[in-house]
Amino acid sequence: QYIIRVQRRDELCAWLQEKEIGTEIYYPVPLHKQECLKGLIEPCSMPNSEKASEETLALPIFPELSNEMKEYVVNSIADFYRLK
């Protein structure tokens, strides 16, 4: 996994999907708030975990990813923040 932490993650995700760049959000809900752990963890506030769950985004990474493809991903992210 190649995870980045960004502002306006959901908007960036949509932007990258328009450019046919696959992304994934692996932990949209922080672990301490997941239903499967209810009752095992006392209800609490974990602001860093909560913020990270709103800001992390997985980018494509695989052996066949060419330098040209990497540049396209990086440039697309830069364009999003430059243009939006």
C-alpha cells in the first residue's frame, strides 16, 4: 500500500477517479469506532485517529507501474491542488 495523507481527500479521490487513477480508502472509520469492536473498547475520543481516517488515501502501487504512470499520478494530484 502507498498511503498519503491529504486535505479534501474525498474531492481528490473523485478527481483522480475522473482521470482513471484508482484509489482506495482502507480505514474510513477509525478502529476505536468500528462496530465489530463495540463493547471491547470504552467509548472515547482519539482525535488523531479520527483525523487520519478522514485524510488518508491509498494510491496505486504495483510492479508494472511505469515512471510515466507515476508522473501522471503525481501531476494529477498537483493539478488538483493547483486548480481547485
